Amino acid sequence: MANYTGTAKVDEMLHILFRVPYSDEVAKLRLEMLDLSNCNTDKAIFDLILAANRNGRADWVTQIIERDRETGLIWKQRRAEMLASFAIGNALPVPEAWPEGQLRSVTQHLVHDCSLRRWREACNRHWWDVFVESSSQEEAYGAWILFLESADRRADIQIAMDERFYEDPSELAKIKRCHVRLNRDSLDRAMKKQEEKMEKTFLGEKIVEGVRPMATRVRGGLRCLAKRGRMLAKPKGLDVKRPDPFDS
């Protein structure tokens, strides 16, 4: 069966899941798509959040994040951080992206990486606003270059939902719209660059073939913990005598 991609290069069937009217069956299916059996890479998490946000279901994302944060399972608390990192509408500054002191735990590293992802989206949103509101071609082009540097697939949603960009009848606005269309390939490459490893990681940890979703060799062997049939690894270099962050 052919697959059709919608906005942000997300499978159209996933978009439909968040576009249809709410019902108990729809709510159940959305949760099934979040289950580890279907959502076990960072890219899969990203796709799910993109589809929800594109179709006006940011409230569902917020509910899932709050539920995961309140659970006693460390891996779900970490998933909450990853879900939040893919949010749309971040604003500068993002202080957590520039922490003081050394990062000492797996969770601290994850929180930092996720904060950087929120900061990048905030930067991207800022430069898109400058591009749209610029009053000269030179200013618009400078903003576009910086917009590309910070773009991931959330930029697609931002472009699609920005009414200012499409409703401005001025000649400069028409030039900007033409510029975006003609430079679509450059934007696609910039977005793809941000996701080079996301199909091979889960909650920021590398997925090793045969041991999923994460595994790391520690002192000659694999130290992993099972969660619902999936494997969560002990981070590389962590002293085996110290409490494992996934033991909760």
C-alpha cells in the first residue's frame, strides 16, 4: 500500500489520526501510537508530536507530558523531556540550554540536549518572524540564511500555519513566497541534517541491533534493563556500583 506524506513529511495517516473528531476510539488509537511497540525511536516521537501540533492537538501533547512526568518510571520521565523538546512555539531565552557546572547524570545530559532542541526551535521561530516582517530583500535574505541554520521539520509547520506570510499582498511578500518555493530543496536539506541520527536513537541513547531500544557495552558486556519487553541500557562509563538511572 502506498504511503502518502503530509506537512513536515509526516505520514498522512498520522495526520488524520489527530485531524478527525475526538472519540473514545480515537483517544485509544492515539495512545497506541505512543506505545513502545509503535513509538521506539526519537524520530517516531518527533513524527507523532509534529502531527499533533499541525492539527491543533497541542493539548494532547501537554497531557501526555504531564502524565509521563508524574509517573514513577524514570524512562517515562525521560520521555516527557523528549516530548517537550519537540514542542512548537518556544520563546527566547531558554536558560536550561546553557547550564552552569558539569553535567553528571544521564538525565542531566538528556535535559540539556532537549533544552538545546527547544532553543533551536525558538531561534528558528525568531528568524522566520524577521524574514516575514523584513522591509527589504537584503534583510529578508540575511534572516533566511539564519532560519535555515536552525531549521528542523517544525519549520514546515510554522510556514504552513503563518497567515501573515500568505495574506500580505505587497510585492516584497510575493518575492519572499517565490524565494521559499525556489529554495525548498535547501530547506529540506537543512531539516534533514537535524535528524541524521534520530532513527537510530531512543531518548537520546543509541539503539543497538538485537537489543532494543538502547544498549551500551560496559566493561566487556552489555548491561541492560527490560521495560515492557524493550531493553534500556546502562550508560557507558557509569560505575556499576552506583544506582542505575533506569532502576526506578
